[in-house]
Amino acid sequence: MSDTVRTRIAPSPTGDPHVGTAYVALFNYALAKKHGGQFILRIEDTDRVRSNTASEEMIFEALRWLGLQWDEGPDIGGPCGPYRQSERSEIYTEHVEKLVASGDAYPCFCTRERLTELRAHQRENKLALGYDGHCRSIAPEESATRRSAGEEHVIRLAMPSEGESTVIDLLRGEITIDNAQVDDQVLVKSDGFPTYHLANVVDDHLMGITHVIRAEEWISSLPKHVRLYEAFGWELPVFCHLPLLRNADKSKISKRKNPVSLNHFKRAGFLPEAMLNYLALMGWTMPDEREEFSIAEFISELTLERISLGGPVFDLQKLTWLNGKYIRELEGKELLERLKTQWLSDEYLLKVLPLAHERIETLQDFFSYAAFFFTGDVEYDEKARTKLLAKGKNGPQTAKLFRGLLEDFLEPILVWTVDSVEDAMRRFCEKTEVTPKEVFMPVRIAVTGRTATPPLFDTMAVLGKEVCRSRIRRAIEVLRTIK
């Protein structure tokens, strides 16, 4: 293994940048910097359906906001590029063909129908789910002929079918797994694109990654990854699987229970240094157990062995408390500069002003009329609470309607504009057969707290996705109490 520590973060550009990505990135970044090494950003975009450039740009912006700057990556290049998996297809093809030639992987010609029947049989008979190795016994010559004829197939990894495999995780030590419980993983899909497992291992090796620090949900895949390293004859990196961030009830952190988008925290006014400080506390403690420290201090004191496996709870109240401490420690001029970069920036004010311009009589009217553009949550008076209800529906029914709008139509929007918001809301009305009039007013009140505002879609576009979905979530909670 190289004497130079090289770590990486490899997010998929399929949605908003997640706080879990920042958590994993922080430990990778800090370990590399502690040892004078390199921190690499790699974009894992082999999901051709869900991957998109808008999400990729948000990942760049979110990590830069936190100050986790990478040494090599898609936007800045480096000696081990390309750093997007979609641009490395020839590399994966070359490597998987080596595995097929050595017998460590094989073509699988099973149809979707056969695989569906196999899973149904396994469920019915309470057997372990997984591929049964049906195509593993096909002679290499026959496989080659069928591939040359263009028969649809995938490439699978030939895993040991008997005995046990022992793999090592830095935090957990030896992990022994019954080989019969690990099926022959697909390495290349029928469309020719690699799965995560092949691309991840090939890229980590070719990019010289010495420490693979990732979430513990990947432990179950570790035997497959180790098998790939062995099949290629490569030296293993150090594997360290971080404990998952949890909600207070110990469930995996998710947007249903807490904000998880880094964009939310940025828009809500959390300081990046407070966010990094808090994420560092997730499963790790300073030797002197103090809770407030800088990124430089974290890097200086970091040892991965101090990470606890207890399941760190992402406590929004504690993060808010810590953020408040950081804000109070700012000098007045520095606080003003922070405000000017966001809510008091010319860019933001010039978006708000046209919506208020024709509706105010004095300059001071602006501050009352446009107040909801600058606050966090909005309050509902009794009249507004009543008008939150969609026509003909009670509170819980409207809450269910709002949840469908949010999760199925607004959440998927990556480029949040007047047109994209309007399109999503009108498609929602068509699908649910609720008239625009019946749903637009309740949404207006949910995101502004008022019945009279500038045009709804313009208002939502300026407020931004994070504020709108946060306020709609709060409206859902309020609606559940209205009978």
C-alpha cells in the first residue's frame, strides 16, 4: 500500500446533497489532511436513469460551502481521471473481461421471468434470497458463442459457494460470513454499464485509495468487494465503515423525520463551521471530551479508532444550539457579512423586490409585506388555519394531500424555477382530480402564512425549494390537528 494516504468521497448525483454525504466526506477529508495526503471526489453516476448534472453541481456547491475542498475531481482533474464513472466505461470493460477469462466472473443469460420465478420460489419456501448460480456451469466456449451472437446477458462475480469468508473492518475487527449467504453479484448490467460493486473496486484501486471510509450499510457488500480485490490480485485498502446517522428513535436518518439536505441547512442559516463541528461529534469525541472545536483541531486529533459504534443520533436541537454558540462568537461585522451573503445579498433582494414593488406605498411597507421572504417558519392565525384546508376536506385529509404533493411532485424537482414548480403543481392537480383553486390557496398559506401574496409560483421560486418544503412539512403537522 502507498505510504501516501488517499481517501475519497463518491456520491451519486441522484438528488439533493445529503447530510450523510457530508458526514462521510468529513472523516475522509480529515484523515487525508492529517497525513498530508489527498482527498478525492468521484462521481458515481452509473445509474443512467436517475443521475443528472444538476445534482452533481449541488454536490460541488454543498461540499465547497462546508470547506471540504477536494484535491482531485471531475471539475479540477487529476492524475487518475476521469472522475465520473460514466466516462470510464472502457476501463470497466477491460477489467471485467479479465475476470471472465480467469473464471472469476461469468456471463449469466437468465431472463427476467426466470429470476422472478426464482425469487417467488425462494420466498414461498422460506429460502435465502439470491441468485442460484444457474449459468455458472455453462462452458466458457458456449458462453462466448452466445455473447457473440448478441444474446442479452449480465456478468456475475463467481463467489465461493461453501465455507466462510473473513473480512476485516477497522472498527469491528474480523467479520466472518457464511459464503452460502452471499450470492453471485452482478458486475455488469445488460446495458453494458457496471454496477456499483465493480466500478467502486476498480476505481478505488486505480486511484490509489488507501482507506475506504464509508457508511456501515456497505458492510454486507464487503465480502464481494474483497473477493474482487483477490480476483484481480490487488492489495486491500483499509476498510472503515462509519456508523449510520440515526433519528432519536434509532431509525436511519431520513427526510421524513428530519431535514437531511445540506441545501436546507445552508438556506436556514447554519454556519458551515458549526455543521462540521457537529458532524465530527457523530460517533467521535475529542480526547478531552470538549464539544466545540475547529476543523483544524479535529484534523490534528483525529484517530479513526476513537469512533464509537453506538449509532450517533442526529439531534437537530443540539445542532441548532451549537450553531447559536458559533453565531454569538462572531464579531458584528463578520455577522453582517454572513447575512449579506444570503438574505441581504443584492442577488436575493433583487428577486424579492419586483414581487413587492407594485404593492407597497412606503419603503417601510416592504418589511411587513415581504416579511415571509426573510423568516424561517411562518405562523397561521385562526383564519389562515381554516383556509389551509382544501375544499371539502378536513385537516388529516388535507395533510395527506400535501404529503403527496410534496413527496411525489415537489421533492423530485432539482432545478427549482417558476415553470418547474407550476408544472409540478398542475400535474398534481390532474392526478388527484383536485382543482387548482382548491389546492393553490392552501399551499399559498402553507408557504407564506397569508392569503394575499405575490403570484404563488413566483413566490415559491424566490423562497426556494428548501424553505417551501420545510414550511409545507410544518403545515402538514398543523393540519393533522385540525378536525
